[in-house]
Amino acid sequence: MKKLSAYTSLSVLTLMILLLTGCQAIGDIFKAGVWVGVLGVVIVIVIIIRLIAGGKK
């Protein structure tokens, strides 16, 4: 079983190296991460403002 998992992880690593070559792929991953983070922060701020505004009524 250990040999199977070693071969599986090696094949996944090889596949990732072949498919995600260059800085462009890494840059795209980080750009997506930044926008997801910005969207998350905006959603949290909107929820907090709604809770504060709703509590004053």
C-alpha cells in the first residue's frame, strides 16, 4: 500500500509540474487568491454593518 501511495504522489507531482509550468500559472493562482480574499472581506464588512444598523432600530 505504501508503494501505491508513493507512486500516486509522484505521478500527481509530475502531472502538476507538466501542467503548471512557468510563472504565469503561479501568478494566476495568486491573483485568484487575492480576489477571493477581497470578496470575503467585503462580505464580512457588509454583514457587520447590517448587524450594527439592524441593532439600532
